[in-house]
Amino acid sequence: MKLSDLRSAMSEYATRFEPGRVAARDAARVIEDAAAIEKMAATVKSFAAARVAETELWKRDGDRSAAHQLARTTGTSIGAARDAIESARRLQHLPATEAAARRGELSAQQVAVITDAATANPDTEARLLEQSRTQSLGELRDEAARTKANGCDLEARRRRIHEHRFLRTWADPEGARMLQMRDNPEVVAGIMATLEPIRDELFEAARAEGRREPQEAYAADALAELARRARSRRAGGNASRQVKLLARVDLARLLDHPPADDEVCELVGYGPVAASAIRDLIDTEDPFLAAVVTKGKEVVGVAHLGRRPNAHQQTALEWLYPTCAAKGCNNVAFLENDHRKDWASTHTTILDFLDRLCSRHHDLKTTHDWALVEGRGKRAFVPPDDPRHPRNAHGPPVAA
């Protein structure tokens, strides 16, 4: 069968498809099939684009590069087109990922993330493929970044990024001004940590007024407010609302030992950094910095009688859960501390019985009795009738 025949068949189906006449269960199946078709088509498109790039056919149309031609003909961004071409080239050396992409199991973004990391360290291909089946794209990107960082010289990367740092501004077609900044993770993390308490102030003020806007909108307002405060010599802001810049670093990395695959050296929310970046931050005695130094992955739990975690527990909790504890959720904003065992009945706060959940998953736990399966760290978040639910895990099997 020719690709043009598939296109005609898909066109006929799309023309006749009426979502209002499809049952909800059937609609879910349509989504699954359509997504697989979309992923397979993206794989074929990227292979074809890589072939066009090899022949330099794109030069006939006056395009600057093969990526520019692909972006123009497909209506996508130049960055996405460049990723598609590079992914196709890397897939030639990663047979397992190529097979999964051809079967429609990976999106174009997942292919780009996995092939980029696995090219740097081929031994991680199988693990990243397995994680792509259960993790969100954001979680997969974070894991791939750690994998790639462990295979490169982070100190050299830090110097290279610093040499090519920039802050640019331009106007979009609507006339809005755009800002773009490129710098090392620790620099951007420091800026965002400074903005966070101001963003929270603006969020609470908006909520009091009954307004709800995206988090990105409050972050933009916070940057403008920071500039206004600097101009009026009120850069101190509200000193009672300090926020921590959280570093996770293994003792061996801090002591400049060669990195191992399972060691961590990163700023939470900003990815892997050079060990020297952590040492520089510590040397500044920045009051906003909190560093969790570990040996392996163990964090010692401490209990006290207050309802809220103490400062040491909160820092350890943020180390364990830089994102929502629910597997597949990569939310990092407005995470809420959750007692697995209700504090009203125990009157004890124990680190081992604490999790951090985003507002959506916390609401599901509170109002619909959903729960995290037993364990620590990122794990499945299940409804009350799931056999893995904590209340079912030690009881008789739940009837089908």
C-alpha cells in the first residue's frame, strides 16, 4: 500500500467522523489509535526529512537549511523540524528505539529526548524506553538530562554555557515584547528563586480578588514587580517570605570524586549542574540556599509533635519530592505536604509518612479517597477500588 492511499483513507475517515455520535469508551479508543497513527507518521516524516537533508534538495527552494524547509512545508517551528531530522539520524544507531517509534509507541518529543541521551550513553537506551511508558514527558526529560550529564564533563559544559550566555528581546507579530535568556542552571535558578515569593504574593492577591490566571502570568508579573522594587530601592521585598533554592548533591560529587551513574548533583527544577556551581553557591552563604548532601539515596526521618514539618524535614521532603509524588505528574508549583496517616489521629509528623502532592492530586485524595501506593518517592496514584490502594494492599482481594 502506498502512503498516498493511507492519506486518502485517513482523509475519508476524518471527513465522516462525528464525535457527538461516538460513545465515551469508543472515543478513548479513537484517541489511542489516532495518537499511534500520528506518532508513526511523525517517524516516517522525520526519516524522509533526513533523506532530503542528505540530498540537499532543500537548496532548490532557496531555504536556509533542511530544517527551515521542513518547518515551512509542515507548519512547525524550526526547532521542532531540526529535532525531527536529528532524531532520524540518531535512530539509525538505536534499533530498539527505532522499532518502538515505527510501532507508534513514542511521540516525536519522546524520540528526540531518548535518542539525544542514548546517543551520549547507549547503555541507558533500554531504561529510558521503559520509563517512557509510565512517565510524563517532563519526567522523561529530567531523567534523560541526568543521564546525559553523567556522561559529560559538567565543568566544561558550565564554562561553555557561560561563554555563550545572552539576554535578548524582540517583538512578536502581535506587538508584544519577548524576553529570552540563556545561562547556566544555577544562574537561572537564582533568578527564579528570587521571583518565587513575589509570584506567590501576586497569586494570593489575585485569589483574594477572585481572579485566576496561569502560573506563567504571575511569574511575568513578578519579574516586572522585581524591576519596579529595584528602581524604588525596595529590593528586599517581604523578608518574612523567603524561598529556598534547593540543591541535591551526593557527597562524592561535592568532594570532586569522579561521577557515578547513580549519583546526583543538581538544582531541583533546573537539572544537573557542575559540582563547582554548588560549591560557589555555598561559598556565597546565600540565605535562600538549602543543600541536601546525601550518601546514596537515604534521607534520615525525624519525628516531632507539630502539624507542619520542621525545617529539616521540609528540606528533606523537598529533596525526595522535587515534583508531585504521583507517578506521571511533573508539577513543581504549589505542592502541598500530605500526611499519609491523618495528623488528627497521630499528632505526630514523621518524614516517612509525608508526601508532596500537587493541588489536583491532593484534592483527589481528600475528596475521592485516591491514594499513593505504599513506598517512598514517585509512585502510582490509584483510585480506592484499585488492589494496590493502601487500604486494599493488606486486606482480602477486591472483587472484580
